[in-house]
Amino acid sequence: MGQVAEPAVRTVALGRDFRRRLPKGARKGSGSKFEVTQALEDVSLEIQKGELFGMLGPNGAGKTTLIKILCTLLLPSRGEAYVAGHDVTKDVSEVRQRINMVSGGETSGYGILKVRENLWFFSQLYGVPSEEAKYRIDTLGEILGLTPKFDVRASRISTGERQKMNLIRGFVSDPEVLFLDEPTLGLDVNAARQIRAFVANWVRKERRNTALLTTHYMAEADEMCDRVAIIDRGKIVACAPPHELKKLVQDDVIFTLRVKAPSEGAFEFVRDVQGVRDFAASRSIDGATADLKLVLESEAAIADLMSALAARKVELIALSKSVPTLEDVFVKLVGRGLGADDVVPAQAEAKE
Amino acid sequence: MSERTFDRTDPFASFARARGGGRLHKGKVGTFIAAWQARTYIRLSGNREPSWVFFETILPMLSVIAYLYIYRYLSAGSPDADRFVSFVVLGGAMVAFWLSVLWGIANHIFWEKQSGNLELYFVSPVSPMAMMLGMATGSLVSTSLRASATVIVGVFVFGASFSADNVPGALLVLVVALGAVYCLGMCFASIFLVYGREGEHLAHSLQEPVFFAAGFYYPLRTLPAAVQALGAVVPLTIGLDAMRQLLIPGVEGFLPLWVEAAALPLMLVGFAVGAHFSIKHMERKAKREGRLTLRWQ
């Protein structure tokens, strides 16, 4: 019988609580001084070697908490976690030998040092021989187009360049498992695309490395990941390849409506429209318009919805039928959209 | 660019690997030393700003010079005048080390946390002690320049004089005392792993009392015994007192020289061991309480 390969990452019923001291006035009945928030709850997953695994969820869902535990920066409150077969709470040194981490919007490094010096410094924390570090930095810099900035102080490079620097930092140690926490956060389209291609290539070329990517960009998870776990309020609600997740909504009819936004909460009536299964609403930044993502039982429901909108004098700007995306899956499973500014929670549970 | 060639679609295949095919690295000890050296380099690189000379070397000298003028005025015509000048110059030089320990080592950890570097240190396999030692070594070198400048100005401008016979012994005392005080700094630094602003308050609260109790600018013997005892906890106090006894003829120390010579190595070992365990303990506590990383994350 063949030997079963150890997963690159494995967690068993992993949980993490955070305690926050309450101000005196805010202490309720029990009089407890602390408020406990469950950031992660019963998370069990396996990520195989050579897999590019995505964690998709809104802000505060628990993605970063999971990464911090796997990177040995945070102790779990419950459960077990292993990286490359090593317990993250007991075999800390073994785990750290094999990993690296890159976060989006990271401001690490030393502004007074040149980009090259910063990269060399971080390579030394992994004991990479200096000549080899230089080769790796040169090579990765050339591929990511950062070489012209190598002799510029880190404080004087752009956000995109800084993120490329961070990415090279993550790869220069030649990790087995790389944790990428929203690596394209705040980047322009080109820089984000370049970074996605680079990471995907790293994992897929020979399937010897593993990446765990957290994101709240649907397209990023869809385009890059072999499998995606959808996480919400600390719990994993689904885990499968993107195409399989999308099967969950393939029978649904999905429409997106852009309307002139009335006052807050004005979309509550949508939940009562016949044939609407789920919906999520998000306002534009200026608050003038709102997008309604609707999961309908059939196209016939759109007529009732139009009538309902007209009755409430909600002005329609655009209407389009959508191909199912991971966002639709998220809306279906969680009952609201991924955007931080979602204004109306959907009624998934209420309807069921 | 290195001469090795690489495939743009798989540059990682060209990375050198260890014999067994694993990740290439220098081993545990080699990595520790490499990280130590690299962190020292970072600290020394801060000195490439020309303003450093003014802010870190010339400006701090003003407070030493102020004391020199006070003593000159008070002891004008007294045979002890020269001795006071030498006394203050030596104390002024040592002040720089105490400030560097508080703000360059301990409080600096807070800055590292805020900038996001701290978590990268802890994700890497290297011991945090290597980072701390690197910071300490870099600070030691930088601060030695400031301390040397104080002594040079003291000797050539204000006429401070020291006994040349005991210079080797004084240097030995200096090295051991600085080793001990920087290890004490690492103990403080571990507090900053867990506490942020609270740690900063601690640094503030330690600065002035030590200035007072260590006798940087006046003989410790003039202070009450309880304050002397408190001051003796800081290795700089004992080191400074021993150096004064060795270098300034006629100075009476607050402890016999042999006691100080015996205490300093013990303090060095004690604080080094203490630093090791306090960093380990505080790392564990910080991981349990979620304080190693930034709150916004």
C-alpha cells in the first residue's frame, strides 16, 4: 500500500477566542469584565501539498486569525493545527523552517534601507547564504520588474512596488508553504494580475509548493485557487473547487439591479417579493445608487420585483442577468454579500 | 545579475538546494549568527543620515557640558575641580548607553511591532535573541561613538584627565558592564512584546529614576543608602563606579572595587539568562493574548 502524503496544512476543530475588557458602563447582567468573541469556530480542513487553496470571506470572518495561527503567531484556544505535519503549538521551529507569510498592505521593512538591502536582511532570518540570496533577489526582481528599484530606499517606492518587494521577501526563503493574506489588497489591476500569475505559477509548475491565500476578491479566488473555503463569522460554510461551488447556484436565476438608492433599510421589502430566494444590497461610495444582487427562483419573479420597486418609487438604472459567481455562492450560503458596506442582510434563514 | 540561468516560468527550479533537496540554509547556529549580523547592519545603517551626527552626538553633549559648567562654577579654585570634570565626563558618556538601552532596544520593539516587522521576525525560524543581540550590538557601536565624542570633548575642551595606568582594567569593566546592561535591555524588550503603550510608559518611568540613582553626574555616596541599593541593580551604576575608581585618582566608590568586579560578571550572566527566559515567556504570552501582531490585522 502506498504511503499517504501528509497534508501541507491540517486543522482539526480549530477555534480561537478573543477577550476584550469591557468599560464599566458596558458590563451586562453577569457583570463579566470581558466580552469574548469567537474569531474561529470548529475549523477543520486539509490542504494538500501542491495546492493553491483560497479562503474567501468578508472582513472579520476569521481568515487572518487562521493564518496567524498557522504561522505560529497566535495560539489557538481549541483544536489542533499542523503545517507540513508539524504541530504549530509544539513544533514551532519546524513549522517556521518551512513557511513564509506575505500580507497585503504590509509596511514591513526599513525605509532607510534600499529595497535590495531589505530583501537581503529578511533572507538572513532564514539563513540563506548571502550569494544565494543575492541570486534569488536578482532573479525574482527581474521577473516581477522590480530590479530598477533595488537601489532605491524602501520609503520611496510605490504601494505596488512595495507589495512586490514583500512578495520577493516571501519567496526568497524558498518556503514549502506560503501564506498570502490578501496579497493584492489596494493594488492596481496590472500589479494585482502580475502577482496572481506569479503565485499561481509557483504552486502549479511542479506542484511541490503550497499556498494558502485569503482574499475577499471573488475573481481572485475563482481565477487562482484549486479549492476555495468560504468562511463567515469564524466558521467554514463550504469548501470545494470553485466550479463545484458554483454548481450550488447553477439552477438559480441571478440578476443584478442598479437603482437610485433611497433611505437606509429601504430594501427590506425585497425579502417579501414572491420568487426571491436571496438578496444582498450594497450602496455606492457616494450613496447615490445601490446594487441589488438577487437570487430568484425563476425569471418570472423579476416582473413582481419591478412592480414592487415601482410601487415604492425606487428608480431603476440598470438590470442585468448574471452568470453565477462565487459571490452568488457566498450570498446563497451566508445570506449576505461580501462587501463591507452591505446594507441589508439577506433573508436566507428567514425563508428556509 | 548572476551568471546562473533560469526559466522565467519556473525561476524557483534554479534556486540552490540542500543536499537532500530541502531548503538551503546555514543551519541553526549559522542562521542565528547571520540574523545577528544582519540586524546589527540595520541598526548601523540608521547612521547614514548625516543629521545623525548632530542629533545623536552633538546635541546630547549639551547636557553634559551644562553639568561641567555647574561644577566649574561651584568648585572654582578648589583642588577637586579637575576631578569633578573627569567625574562628569565619564558619567555623561555612560548616560548614552542607558538611553540607548531604553529607547534603542526596549522601546524599539514597540516600533518594530507597529511597522509589522516583529511578526516577520517571529514567522522566521531564527531565535528572537538573534534579533535582540543584533539590535544591542548595533546600538553598542553607535552609542560608543557618542560616548567617545563626549570623552574626547571632555578631555580636549574641558581638561578632563584620567589615570592611564588603569585603562585596560577600566575597558574590561566597561565591556562587562555594557554586556550586562544590554542584556537587561533585552529583558525590558520582552515586555514590549506583550505591552505597547504601557511599555513606553515603563521606559519613561525608568529613565529619570536611573539618572537619579545611578549617579551619572554626582557621587553615589552622597545619596541615601536605600537609593544606592536601588541604583546598584542597574549594571551601569556599578560599572560606572568601578571605572571612576580605576580612572580618577582619589575617588572613593560606593562599593569596594573588588565587590564591583565580582558583581558585574554575575550580573552579565544573570541578565543574559533572564533575557532568554523572559523573551520565551513573553513570546508565549503574546501569542496567547494575540499581541504579537498588529491590532488592525
